[in-house]
Amino acid sequence: MKHIHVAALEPDAEFAKKIGKKGSESDFTIYNCKEGESVLCLYHPTKYPDKVQPLLYALSLADVAYLHPLAIDKNTGEMIVAASVFGRKLFVIVDKVSKEEVEPLLKSAGVASYEFFEGDANELREKLLLEPSLRKAEGKAEVVIDSCFPVKGVGTVALGIVQQGRVTVHQKLEFIPSGVSADVKSIQVQDVDVKEADVGSRVGLSLRGVDPEKVEKGDLAVEEKFPAATKIEAEIQLSKFYKGNIESVQFFVLCGLKFVACKCKKKSGEIFSEVESADSTVKKNAAGNYEIELGAPLPTRVGEKLCVFLPEAMPRVIGSAKVVKVLG
């Protein structure tokens, strides 16, 4: 079965409500749609713009995104910048604003791939179903957890998305960075009991041997354990819209659904200069990287790209950090 995850970037969830059936609601609301052997999961950042994290969660989980701007305002601008940082393809619905109004923002923010859309919800659903998954079918099982709770008569249940590989009944999973482990008693996909769940599946895992309070939002449940990072070296690319000094502030990085506070310094012994990139969308250090002290353990590895955000900035999404080394 094919699973496509979509960030629904619209203030009122107008299209999401027409495409899918409402599911669970937290910082973001999930809308599910099954058509034949394909499933769409739409993530509407319900508590955005009061908090920026729901927007980032939705984009972090997404294979693709759509933007339905009701006006050209700061929130529309911030959603576009965030989509650019995550590198997600963007369908831009132009029924309330025109192409001519929104395209300069898309180009200025450096959105790599976008397509204007003028149809209805049914047509958008068909387009989204054709999009490819960005997840890796190969490799050991990994599941990003968005919630974990007790269910009477069942026990501990964790909800999440299979990011890599395949999850099976009786499999043992390690939770990073929480440090606990559990056996998978049973699996549900789209409210149906299954023996295994392929990559991209949104799963409910019934777990044996773990207290739900020991599993945190943003944990990565893995078949093959690796140490959580507390200090990394990363190449930071800052949005051209951020005018501050990243070394002088406490900022945050997001990995999957886990965010932590950070401070950074330029790597000692190297010379830095700030230049504009070829597409003029980011400014970056030209000759080196930054050492980032993470305020809490983070389930990240070399090569992963973290979102960098700062609640006091506008837009609050200020860039990305590609992990070069795990230092501790």
C-alpha cells in the first residue's frame, strides 16, 4: 500500500476537511483518505500561528505540501519560508490570491519546486495521490512517535509513522532518546489489524514492557539502536530574512518531531565569511561549520538536516543545520 503524507498549509483546513476524514488532534489535526491501495494523511497545523512548532511538525512529516493562502500576509510568508527550508514540493492554491501576488514570495524564499493549482478538493486529492514518498523502504525499521498513551484493556499504545524499513508483530524496538525498549504486541494501520506495516504507514503500535509515560513525543523507535546526540558539528545555512547573529542567541533545532534548545559557536581554527548562495535564498558560512551544544539529547545522525527556528524572529524559521559530525 502506498502512503503519502501531506502538510496542509491553510488557515481554516478548508481543503483538508473535504479530502479526508478527521482523525486525531493535538498540535496538528490529521485527516485521512484511503483510495484503493493508496492512503493520504494530511497534517493541518491547528495551533499555528500561535506556535510555530505545529507548522514545523506538519512539514517534517510530509512528503509534499499544499499552500492555500487567504491573503498575502506574514503568516503566508512564514509558511513559504518553512516549506523552502524543508525542501518540500508545494502546490499553491490560487483562488483567494493571484499567481502574480504569491509568486514573488515563492521565488524570494527559494522554494525549489512549486506548482499553481486552481481546481477543487477532488482534483487536489488526485494530484497528491500521484506524489512519491520520500521515505526509505530499505534498512532497519524506524518509527517516529507523535504520541504514546494507555488504553484500557490494551495497555500502552504508541502512534507514529514508519520512516524506514518495516515494522512487524513481536519485533523489539528501542526508543531514542528516552532509552526504553518494548515489544510490539500488535499493529493497526487505518484501524485494521495487520502483522506488519510497510514504510510510510501511519501505525498504532500496542507495546509490551513499557510505561507510556516513559515514551516521549518525537522519540524514534528503532530496530537498531544508536546513541542520541548532545553535541554536533553542523553546516548552518541561514535564511536571508534572518538578520541576527546566530552565535549570540539561544535557538532551537527540530529533528523529526523532537526539538531542543541550542547554542552554537564557529568551529575554532577556521576562517569564516558570509556570502550569498547562488540562488540568493540563504546566507551561509563559506569556509567552515559550527559546533552546536544541544540542550537535550536528540535522535540525529550524520547527514541529517535539522530545521533551525527562533521564536523571537519573524519569520521564526531561520534556516537549517546539516549534521557533519556527532561530537557527543
